[in-house]
Amino acid sequence: MVSNQGGEGDTQMKIKVVVHKAEEGGYWAEVPAIPGCATEGDTFEELLKNLHEAVEGCLSVDVKDITSAGTDQIVEIAI
């Protein structure tokens, strides 16, 4: 589930992830709202860091492949 909770001007998106303990140690996680988005980490803190990077990577779009008309704008937002 993806939700944007917060007050006016809040640009953080909240995404639910499923965290698993890895058999060999450490953790791995998957993001059900973003098919194919998963990562791992030796510690829970490393997993959280890697999750931020994985979600950002899964949601990124290569802007050079986008065509736009003269009146269109390309805007970058923070999640």
C-alpha cells in the first residue's frame, strides 16, 4: 500500500514493505506495491538504507526518453 500522509506541504510518501529474516543471516525485504522491488541488508539499519535506494531506483524514469510538447514541463518530486 502506498499512501501520502501528512500535512500540507508534506512530500514524503509512505510505502509498506514486507521484511524477512534471511536464513543465512541479515534481512531481505520486498515492496508489494512496486512489483520486482526488493533488497537485502546484513543489519536492519542497512536494510532500511537499501530500501530507500531500491524504491527510488524502481520509481525513477529516464527523462531523456520522454518526449514533450513546448508547453509541457518536467518536474522532479521528492518521496
